[in-house]
Amino acid sequence: MIKINLLRPEGKEVKETLPPEEEEVKFKEKKVRERKGLDLTKLVIPLAVLLVAFLFLSQRTAFNREKSRLEEARAEKKRLAYVSVKLKQLQQQKAIYEKKINLIERQKLRQGIPVQIMDELSKGLPEWVWLTEATYDKRVVRIKGKALSNNLIADYISNLEESDLFTEVNLLSSTQKRIKSDNILEFSMNARHAPLMGPNVARPAAKTPPKGGKK
């Protein structure tokens, strides 16, 4: 019986060979592919570097922007803290001023009636009538003064009666005295302070101008 071994002999490789023209074409194609790969690498690397630089600059710009905002926020917080302190100080000063104002108002309430009375007594004075003394006690006003005539004293009494601040104006005495070459009348009178008139109540306008009053 005859056996034929159709398998490739061991240790031997059959190498396919191409014609020289095809080998040269393949070699050139290989060189072209290598050159294109190198050109692409040269293009990709600068682009990658530019991209990294762009990202770095963008991140740096964003960082600087956020840093600037943070500094502004800190400055604003510091300014607001200063404003808050000043506001607290102003509120404390306001409270002190309000206490002083309230104290002054209470003092004015206590002093308002005498001041009001003296103002009204002065406004009603005719010419050539002078006051030498005025006292106020329990709503009673006691007045002493001098005048050149009884008519002037009567005018003064009439002026006080027309005032809304006084009621029950009465002449108590009128005595003539000679001072040097002049005859002077010394008088005393009293009046009652109107109960409804206080320092915070506005008086209505006088009904008629005072007789013989100063202009």
C-alpha cells in the first residue's frame, strides 16, 4: 500500500514572493502611510497643547473672577458690619436724645404756665404802665405796678379781661405817690388763671386789640 503525505513538511515555510514592481509599490505606500501618521501627529500635538493652554487660561480667568467676587463679598460684609455698628450707635444716641427731649418737655409743662402768664401780662401793658411784681399761686395771679394815671390802670384791667388767659380781674388798691416832680400811681390787682388754658392748648385770637397797648 502506498501512503502520500500531503501535509507541509515540518521546519519548512513556504514564503510567497511578489514581483519587484509590486514590492516597490507596497513599500512606497507604506512610506506614505508613515508620513501621513507623522504629519497627523505633528498636527495633533500642537492642537492638544493649544487646547490645554486654553483650558488653563479659562480656568485661571474663572478662578480670578471668583476670587474677585469673594474679595468684594468680604469687603461688602465688612462695610455692612461697620454700618450695623454705626446704626446701633445712632439708635443708642436717639434713645438718649429722646430721654432728654422728654425731660425737657416735662420741664416745659411745669414752667409753661408761669411763662405764659408773664407773656400775657406783658402784652396787655399800655404805655406808661410798668409792672414791679407778679406772683402766681393756686391759679391766682397777683400783680403790682406803677402808672401815670388811673385811666391807664383801667385800660390795663380791660386788656387783661379781654385775654382768654385771665378771669376775675380785680383792682385791689391804687395809691398816688410823688417821685421827684412826677405824680405816680402805685397799684395792685389780682386775676384768676383760666382753668382750661394749659401750655399745650392754643389760645384763640384776641377779640379786639388791647386798649392803649404797645404796638
